[in-house]
Amino acid sequence: MSAPERIPPRSVTADPNPAELLARGELTVRGRIREASNAALFCTVALDGREAACVYKPVAGERPLWDFPDGTLAGREVAAYEVSEATGWGLVPATVLRDGPYGEGMCQLWIDVHAEAELLALVDAEEPEPGWKAVALAEVGEGRTALLVHADDERLRRLAVLDAVINNADRKGGHLLPTADGRLYGIDHGVTFNVDDKLRTLLWGWAGEPLTQEAVGVLKGLRDALDAELGVRLAALITAAEIDATRARVDALLTSGLHPEPGGEWPAIPWPPV
């Protein structure tokens, strides 16, 4: 089954309860997303006259990962959505765990990307221009290097905090989805919540800088939520050790008051970066 030639336009915010639609609606497979490393299917979901496009990733299509031996990629994707919702930032599209045509899997609302929004760039310079943050020097061929930069954007900064909390090991450029209404979503959170430090991201521009007051407030609320209802929801998706490690990462961020810096024991930037 091949990917559809044209993705039908869907409004991200049109449905008042997209999680309910994803969980209870009739799921119909329309095509396969070939670029995905694990089985990812483009679908539509319909319920009581409501319809949306979505991505369905069955657990049966996951490739085993030696450093993520427990749980499933699908469970971690849903856990990332739950944490995102608890922050109030809404950085991850509605995501549920449900049965589908190929068994249990993750089902996530499809996001239509605003192609004109520029968040990442390679520049021939030693320092970023105003409005941009430096990430690292990158080889661009023929012995030349360029400076990899990302936008100094509040939405990206919030996502960098979320990634630090969930220990995202794969924040690539292609996982950043800006929309025409000005929102930003992050996707592909299957390799998250590891008990070991595995943060790999293109969003290092704020490394070592103080967290915003907004982020500190959100982290304090998140810490309380992990000991309450959020912790209960996560217990059905990831292991107890992973939940404890998430609490520890939130505590560490609040104690330092700083965005994390690369640790040195794990590649800091994912490959390929896009």
C-alpha cells in the first residue's frame, strides 16, 4: 500500500474533542507513509458525522530497539501527549492508544504543515543573526561547514522544555510541524522516557540559559501532576522506573533553573538531523 498522492486538507482545531474522535471513531486505512522507520499508516477516522485525518502506528509494526526494551513505541507516543497536555502548551497532536485494523497501536491527529514557516536553517556565518539561535557547525560537503541555527521562537523554547522532561532521543527538524494558524506541534515521540539521559535534539540554542518564568511555573504544576492523575495515566503507558525518572528530570530542571546542556555521553544531535 503506497502513500496517498494528496493529503486531504483537515482543520487541526475543528473538532471540539479530537481525542474522543480518535479513540471511538471508525478507522479506515488510506495509505502507508513510506518515510517512517516503523509501520505508519495514513487513515481517516469517523464518528457521528465527524471525520478527521490521522496517523495509525500499530505495535505489530514496531522494530525492537535494544535501548528501549520495555513497553512500546506507541505507549511512549501517547505518554508524550499526556505530558504535553498537562503542561497546557498543547505541543503534541491529540494521540490515543486504540485497536485498529492491524491490532493495538497509536492513533494521532494528522497535522497540515504551513510550508512557509522557517524554523531551521544553515547559514554561512560564525554567529547567528538576531532572531536565531546557534546549534552547531555542520559539514555541508567539499570541506565546507555551515552554522546550523533555529529560530529564537517561544514555541520552540516550550518544546525544548517538553523534550527535556520526556527525554526525547530524536527531535529532528522533520518532527516540527508549524501550522497556518500559528501553532507548532512536535511529533514522533516513540523514543522518549528512557531512564538514562538520551536527549538528542536540534533545539540546543537555549542550552545553559535560564528557564523562563512561564516554564518554571509549568514545571511546578507538572511535578504535582506526576504525583496525581497524570502519574496514574502514565502508569498504563510506561514503566514505574520511567515515571520516576521523569519526576527526577523535572526536579533537576527546577533545581538548576536552566535549560539542559549536552551531556557528552550520548550524541547530542540526532542523525539524520531532518
